[in-house]
Amino acid sequence: MISLVKDTISEEEILDLVEWLKTSPQLTKGELTEKYEKLWSEKIGCNYSVFVNSGSSALLLSVYALIENGTLKKGDTVVVPALSWSTDLSPVVQLGLKPVLCDCNLQNLSIDLDHLSELAAEENPKALILVSVLGLVPEMDDIVKFCKEQNIAIIEDACESLGSSFNGKKLGTFGLMSCFSTYYGHHLSTIEGGMICTDDERIFNLLKSLRSHGWDRDMSPKYSSELKEKFSIHNDFESQYKFYYLGFNLRSTDLQAFIGINQLKRFEEIVEKRNNNYNFYKTILPNPHWQPPNSTDDRYISNFAYPVIHPNRAAIAERLKENNIASRPLICGSLGRQPFWTKNYGPIHLKNADKVNDWGFYLPNNHELEKSEMNYIRESIKEVW
């Protein structure tokens, strides 16, 4: 079986984890989590990172932080790409905000800037969830410039794009916040896990409070003192259980941080392998119906899975299955045609997202995938390609 993804946690890392566990360390969130967050920030090129229990939780926490810091209020409009994941949209609805779906473009599958411009004029959105699909690189300069002019806050969903970059700057460093996933099979894994990145110190401290019930004990002294002063909390004993925000419990653990620290040592190796595989796919699978963008120095693609848009999707998927090759629809197609959207809002049709919905799928890419396997994939589907 040629798997879509493979576990990135090596046998050596498992043995290292076992030896560490023998020392009876703290397993709940503690010093190792903070160390992991700092190392992650260095790799991504941001000031601050907050480790949480999943990429979906990272998105939920990021959207809620915009409510708590006053950027958003109940009823405000948030733009969500039609070509994205369910939990890009879910927090918007769950937190009482108004979602509007933006069509994708057919160059890099990110948002269509013309459609975003129309939505901005019609809906006056206050925030944008910006998804970089499968590691493909959006036109970040144009998007950031437009959102700045329109006063639209950007949350980057870079869960599929760890290591991709635009003009030498890594994705996940362009928005007010960004979200990553370290779920099994992603570029790096902590089994379950996610990360929120930001350059804003106040948001960083807000996120740390919201992650842990809404208390102040994880915050920097400056921000903790501000809250105590604001609410006249001067008793150290009572202050341990004072909650300043309607928080969550979205913490991960030091056990997973230990895994993450070792995974970061393989960051460059895994990103390079995924990029090489992507480039090789492009040479052996020329597609007259849609060609993925080139990976270049200024648009470096750390590919999660290889995207295909092809009218013979059903036949190709069947041939892949017959030859023990995993494949999936291209993310979840258009959110505007997903059951949870249509039962609440009715179906909507967006030209490009509909095409991806009907023709799109992706092929395996992972750090262990070999050229011989990619050639086997090509041979398996050539008659229906």
C-alpha cells in the first residue's frame, strides 16, 4: 500500500521518549512546552508561539482571541475560503460570527482576490481566515496589502504548509496570528497537536490565558499585573483561581512537547523531501486540465499532498484503489456544498471551488515516498489519465 501519509516519529525518537519517561518527568504542560514553543518560533521566524492540542483548537482559540481583544464582536462578518477545512469555518459559526465563503483561484488554490474584493464591498468583513492549500503559496503581498487597506485581520491557516515560503519569508508569519497542525501524518507530528504563532506580545499573553481556563498564571508578569490591578485582585492566594476571560482548556502536554522538540531537528530534511517529491510529480504527471504552480525560490512549496484537478477523477480514484494507492478528495471540496453548510445556509455555488469539488483529489506525498512509488502511481493511472 502506498500511503497518503506516514508517521514522522522515528524508532529512534520513540526510544528516546522511553528513556525520558523512565526519569519520571512532568508530563503535563510545563517547562518543555515553553522550550518547544521557543524553538518553533525560531524555525518559523515569529516572536511567539503557543502550543495547543490540535490545529483545529488553534483556529478556535485564534478566532476567539479576536473577540476578546475587541477586533471582532458577535455578528461581525468573517471571510472563510470555500476551499478549506471544516474547522476553518466551525469556530466562526460557533462563536456567533457571520461566515461568508470566498471562492478560490485556480493558480495556487488560495482565495480569489477579485471575489474577496467583492465580499469586502458587500459584507464589510472584519477578519479573514487565509488557507495555504496543501503547501501551495498564496500571493501574500497582494492579500496582505488589500487586508491592511480594508482593516481586515488575517488569521493564517498554515496547517498544510509548514516550511512553505513567499519571497524568503515563511508562511505563518504574514497574519496577525497563524495556525499549524502537528497531527499524525502532517509535516511534523506530536501525535495530536497544534501551534499558534504571532508577533504581537499582547495577543500572545491573551492566547496563553485563553488556552488555560482564562486565568493569568501563564501570562507574563506585566500582563498578569494589569489584570489584577483592573479587577482589584490583591490576595495572592485567591488570585490562583481568578478567571479573567471565558477560557478553554486546550493545552497539550510536555510529553508531546518532548516529541515535538525532537521532530524539529528534522524540519529541513522533511520539508526538502516533500518539495523534491512535489517537483518530481510535476515532471511525470503533466496535466492538460490543470497544472499545479511551480516551486521557485520566491514561492517555495513544502507540499502536504500532491494536488490534481481532472475530469476523470472517479475513474482515476478507482484505478488507484485497485493498485493499493491511497488518495482523497482535494481537502473537502467546496464548503458551500458540505452538509453542515447546506443544512444551515443552503448550498452556494462558486465557480472555481465547484470545479475543485467535482474534479479535485490528491496523491500521496510524505517524507518516505520514493521516485519508484511515484512512477508506479503514474503507470497505474496512465490509461485513465
